[in-house]
Amino acid sequence: MTDDELLQRADEAGERAYAPYSRFGVGAAILARNGAVHEGVNVENAAFPLGTCAESGALAAAVAAGCAPGDLEAIAVTASPCGGCRQRLYEFRLDRVVFRRDDGTVATRTPGELLPHTFEL
């Protein structure tokens, strides 16, 4: 699967996001090394900050399907990942993060480029 196809899957997932407060739906699609794609969406909650990010949802779906750190190749996200998600993506050792910038252009970075000096145990 190409990065463009993965971003298209993220776009489609984002249309299903639950974002009644911000009205800003975010979608994510993770490509596993075995070829499987796991999707996630942001899910907001009136009791802020109990909502979840699309990246976290996609990671949770991948883990539920049996993936572990190192099993995931790439993630595409319809927006730049937040700091917490950047840490999660780094910890799962993805090769690349493809995301849409505010101006609509697409960027590809490694998790380490997105979060230099990351926290490690």
C-alpha cells in the first residue's frame, strides 16, 4: 500500500470521527508489516480530556489485532499528531508518519524527527 492510499484510508476514517464539540474529525490508518491496515478516529467527550486521539485508536486496534512494537510500518493521519501521540508512535517504532499539514500539504517524518529527545524507559 502506498502512503497516498494509506492517507486516503485515514481521510475516510476521519469522516466517521465523533467530534461534536470541536467539529474537527481526525482519522488515522496504520499499516502493519503483514499488510493489514488498522484505523482509528478521534472520539471526543464532554468531560474533557477524556477523549481519545485517532492515532491512539488506530494503535489500540493494531494491538487488539496482535501487533506489538516493531510490527507497524507507517501511519497516516489527517492532521499533525499531538505530543502524546508522537510519543506513542515513537514507542511502537514505526518507520514513518505521514500527515496533512494545516496548509493541506503532506509531510512524511520519522517518529524521532517529530519528537526529538523522546522519553524512554
